Amino acid sequence: MKKDTVEEQLKQLLPESLDDIVRENRDKLRLALATEAELKNLQTSLSGASVRHSLTQWDILMLHVTEGGRKVSSPRLIGKLSETGESWMTSHVLSIDTEHGLVQTRNSVYRIVGPRAEEKDLDLLRVCGSLNEWGLGQRFGVPPIFY
């Protein structure tokens, strides 16, 4: 039996899209970028809030979870810290103020800079790392990426 090369092993391990991150129990977790309707449901005014970080190449990633027949969606802000270029993924997003470029999560307020990113521009390894850090990786077959 021929062994896979390191390159072939990496290709099998690393996700090529959001849909390729969840590899087990796909009926229980689906990842997708927020729709315009989902963003509209999060809209509020956040002017005057103290900002933790500014993010570029940002978007809202939806974690659609089905548990016990009940569907729950958890929006998360993903992007790059403008200060360092480091990839970032936040806790649950409570609201977004696109007029003032602010996003309120459970723990902080972030400034969003520039237009929403496309899926091809997102750091899929950060998504894997965050899901693993939050204890979701093993259950959903997320590639074992850790930061």
C-alpha cells in the first residue's frame, strides 16, 4: 500500500471552504456567512461604545446548531486585527451597527473597517482553531488545528 505524501496528507487535512470544516454530524452544525436578513436582525445603534479592536477583511459567520430538534444560530465576527494582521474570531455577536462600523459581542465591542469579506478571503484555519478551542472540534470532525 502506497503511503500518502506529506502534501497529500495536508490537502486532506486542511479545509478548502466553510462547508469543508464540519466533517461529522453535519446535520447538527452548519457554518455559513450571514445573509443580509440575518445581519438586518442584528442591527442596532452602538455609537459611543468603547472599542477593543478594529477588524478588516471581516464578516459575520453563522454557526447554525440543531440540538434536540431545536435550531439555534450563533453569529460570530471573523476578520483580521488592523493593528497586527492577526486573524480573529469573536464570541457570540449580540448586535451590529453598520452605520457606525461597530459590532457588540458578549465580551467586547469591535470596529469593522471596509466592506464584508468573501468566503475565499477568510482564515479557515482560524475558524477550525476557534471551534476546537470552544470544544466543538471533536464532535463535528473539525480538522485538528490549534493556536
